[in-house]
Amino acid sequence: MSLAELADLLDRDFMQRALLAALLTGLAAPAIGTFLVQRRLALLGDGIGHVAVTGVALGLLTGTSPTWTAVVVAILGAVLIEVIREQGHTNGDVALALLFYGGLAGGVLITGLAGEGANSLQVYLFGSVTSISSTEVWYTAGLAVVVLTLTLGLLPQLFAVASDPEFARVMGLQVRFYNLLVAVLAAVSVTVAMRTVGLLLVSALMVVPVATSQQLARSFRTTLLAAMVIGAIAAVGGLVGSAWLSAQATVAPGPSIVLLALAMFAATWPVGVWLRRRRRLAEPFPILAVDSPDPHQVAGHTDDEHPHEHGDDCGHPAVRHGDHVDYVHDGHRHAPHGEHYDEH
Amino acid sequence: MLNAAGTPVVEARDVTVAIGGRPVLRGNDLIVREGEFVALMGANGSGKSTLVRALTGLRPLTQGSVLLFGTPLHDFGDRHRIGFVPQRGTATGGVPASVREVVSSGRLSRRRLLRPAGRADRAAIDDALEVVGLTDKAGDGVSTLSGGQQQRVLIARALAGEPELFFLDEPTAGVDLPNQLALADALRTLSGRGATVVLVAHELGPLEPLVDRAVVMRDGRIAYDGTPLSHEDVHGHHHPVDARHDHVPHVGSPFDTMSHDPREGGR
Ligand SMILES: Nc1ncnc2c1ncn2[C@@H]1O[C@H](COP(=O)(O)OP(=O)(O)OP(=O)(O)O)[C@@H](O)[C@H]1O
Ligand SMILES: [Mg+2]
Ligand SMILES: [Zn+2]
Ligand SMILES: [Zn+2]
Ligand SMILES: [Zn+2]
Ligand SMILES: [Zn+2]
């Protein structure tokens, strides 16, 4: 497909709708996903996605909009999962697994009963650009706005509850309410993402952008906001990519969105490793008042190991040490002292 | 200050807690009055943390009642009046969080929903960071700090809410001496402003001069309540009051015969 043809395709109504849906999905899913990752519930989105399959099937069976039946069933499933998790002691994850498989199997079975083939379910499992009607875009937009308003508006509370629920309770926060809210918002995001990424891959859009942004971020808020940006880029980029490829082959948008998100993770990972290493190296050395070794211990090694004068641009990390700077190389810490370096 | 006549801030009566059917706290009465600095001591597993958790509402009572500032715990809404430092640095979550963000969450009991942090909030957070000496680490990820530094983050989080009643569960475990001294200074200031402190500790260290009342737990009961004990009294020989002690699991505790009401005896 040529660029002109692509531009033409992107200009079509259905494509504009799909792009809007993808953008909102890309923003909303990682926002709520950050809280799931914080609570170490990264797979909750996946569980809800499986349960929502039954919801879609019920919509197909009864002839109502699968978006709405999916929202309802996903919310019920999310609340159930949250309750099991709260009560659940040791076998919580087994109970969750039962729910996952029940949701998926139930969905496929009911779709069959509805006299629909696997194809009609396929659209919801892996997403489809062309299937989004304009009313559905408005539903999607409305739901995404609700998710974003609540997660960003209640960010301090949700953060406190997710990071230390006991402390939050002493502070008077309604921990159970906030946990349920996160579960419900996750369910809503799953259904929001259903049309673009599809139910089986939705969890990736909730988790992978967060995994990417936490490589680089040091605070919760930055992680969340950066994950939203990354999610939006992945969703829109993946959609355009799949539209581009659709001339040659049938490419569902879900897989290309997820693969793009994973590629972004793969690209930032080495940067994250490098950043963390650099941060550790740059940590100022503690100033020891009493126990420090003899301050005048001349760095004793030959000039071929040490052919230059340490300085701003010598390439060796310069680390603060009280009132001076130490240069780090090969496990040494050298402080300039007149003509030579002291070993610190 | 030992405050025999002050308003009771904590009133616990007959506090009994069973965990999984096993009694962990048994019929404890404890009254803490405004401005008191109480050290809660006792061996590992004697129930100190459980008592603190019962007093803050984290552990449901099997029997008995707790009043905070004269209000039953269940109806107690003025959460900004209490501060809590849990034992052990809580495991950090799956997402990085900065020191400042964690400390800020201690301010939530004073913030209204959907309102940005105001000037007073930011000032209180800055103060709290200053007190624990983490001002220049405010932007760092909590998980990159040492265990003692993380403990100081939790202390700052409780300070940020500017509470009147503090529950600190072993706040100085793993904290080095200079920072214990800094914490002692902070608690002295708070105490001087009239705050009430309930502190769990094995070693009081620099906090010792602040303590004006010691409560010693033994096997789920308050075994001593009165003027501070020397280290020797608590740990030196097995039990400060009675000599008759066998190391058989307790059926009837040796303290049964002399279990005393702290409101009458002790002080
Ligand atoms: N979540 C729990 N589940 C089961 N038993 C518990 C639980 N928490 C506490 N216990 C039991 O309650 C008793 C008192 O525990 P607690 O944590 O209050 O002791 P502690 O005095 O704070 O000890 P430490 O000095 O080690 O902190 C112990 O026997 C412990 O086994
Ligand atoms: Mg304890
Ligand atoms: Zn050298
Ligand atoms: Zn150099
Ligand atoms: Zn040096
Ligand atoms: Zn020298």
C-alpha cells in the first residue's frame, strides 16, 4: 500500500472512529493497569478479559449490544474476583483460574448456542477496526473518560490504598471501596479495549506500557503518565500499522498493538538497566567522620592504567564525597590531590 | 509528662483478640492520657503489635471496647488525629514510588477528595522529610533506599499528617544512632506540643529519657504498667514480679493470681 493510499484509508470514517477508540483505549488501559501492577495483580485484566467473553456471547445470544453485556458481565466478574481475592487465603489464584476458564469456555459455548460461528467472536477476541460503529465509539469514549477521570482524580487515594492498605485504613480511607473501584474500572477498561485490542490481549495494553515506563521513572505519578503516553502511541501506531498491512493480509489490530508495545519495552529495557546502574554509581559516598581510613593514601598504580587526568569529561563517573569529588574507575575511588590522586 | 488527671486519649477495656481461634490478647485494660509518652515493651510474640493494631482498628476485637478521644473506634472519624508507623518496612509495590509520594500519602487524612494538595500540605510534607533527614532523597525511589532509610520514610509519612496521637511500632529497628537521635528530637518536639505517643520498642536507646510510662506485655496480657523500667528489669531475668515460673505452656498464667487493673495499681 502506498502512503497516499494509507492516508486515504486513514481519512475514512470508520478508520477515524477506530483511531479515536484506539487513542482512548491506549490512554485508559495503562492508567488503571498501573494500579494493578502496583498491587501485583498484573494478570487481573487478563482474568476479566476471559470473563467478558461470556458477556459478549450473551449479547450475541440475546441480540443486545455485546458492548453493554460485556461491561455488565466484566464488572460482575471483576467484583467476584476481588471478593475471592480479599477472602481468599491460599487458594485465591486457583479460584481465579477457575473463573478465567469458566468465562472463556462459557463464552464459546453460548456463542455456539446463539448460532454464531467462531468468526463473530473473533472480532471481540482480537479486535477489529472495521466493526466499530459510531454509537460504539461514543460508548467507548464515554467509558474511557470515566476511567481516566476517576483514576487521575483519585490518584492519591488509590496510590495510598494500593501501596499500603493497612496504613490507608488507619488513615480512614475506605480500602474495600477503593479496591472494588479499581476492579470495576479495570473491567470497564477491558470492555473499552475490547474493540481495538481484543479481550485476549487486553491485559497486555494494561501491563506492558507500565513495565516500559517503570524502566525509566522513579515516581508513581511519572510511571502512570508515561505509561499512558506509551499506551496511546502503541494503540494508535499498532492500528495504523495493521491498516497498512491489511492490504496484503488480514491483520487484526490487537496483535500489532501488543507487538508494538512489546517492542517499546524491549527498546527501553537496556536503557533502564543502564540508568539504574548509573544512578547507583552516582550515589554520593557516605562521609565517615571517625572510622575513615588514612585520608592520605596515594593511589598506587602505574600510569598505563591511568593515562589521563580525571576531570569533567574523562568519562569516569564523578561522585560527590563530602566537600570534594571522587572519580570511580575499575573499583577505585580517586580524589585529586595536587599532583596525584588519593585513594578514598 | 505523666498525666494522671488528663483527658483519656485511648481507653481500652477488656481488649481480647483471637487470631484463628487462638487467643493472642486476653482482657487488657489500658488508658493513655493526653500528653503521655508510653513505651510498650515485651518479648517477641507477646502481643505488642497486636495491641497496637487493635487500638488503631486494624484488628477486630473478640471482646472488649476501644475509645479514641472518647469516641468508640467504630465511629471514630477524625483520622487525622492519629498517626501510625507499622512494624517492618512494608514491601514496596510493583511500581516505583518516590519518597515524597509515600510521605505525601500520610497527609491524605487531612485532604479533601479531588482537591490538589495545598500550601499547608506541602509544608507539612517538607517538614516531615526534614525531620527524618531525607529532604535530598525526596525524589528517589523508595525501593532504592536502605532498610533504615525506608523505616524513616514510614516515620515521615506518619509525621506528615500532624497527628495528636502517635502509634509507633518499633520505629527505630534498623535505624542508625544519628537518626535515632533525630527521631528522638522530633518526638520530643511533638510531645512538647502535647502529642500523645504510644511506642513499641525493644531497645529504647535515645528515646529512653522521653518515656514517662512503661507497659510490659507478656503472653498477651499487660504484665506491668508504671514508671519506666531499666533494661535489666525487662530482659534481665524472666519476669519482674513473680519468681514462680515454669516453662510449661501456660494453662493458667502465673499472672492470673495477681492480674491487676492498671487504673488502680501501677501508678
Ligand atoms: N496474622 C497473624 N496470624 C496468626 N497469628 C498471629 C498473627 N499476627 C500475630 N499473631 C500471633 O499473635 C502473637 C502476638 O504477635 P505480635 O505480632 O502482636 O507480637 P509482638 O509482641 O509484636 O512481637 P515482636 O516483638 O516480634 O514484634 C504471636 O504469637 C503471633 O504468632
Ligand atoms: Mg511486633
Ligand atoms: Zn586509578
Ligand atoms: Zn578519569
Ligand atoms: Zn573522596
Ligand atoms: Zn595525596
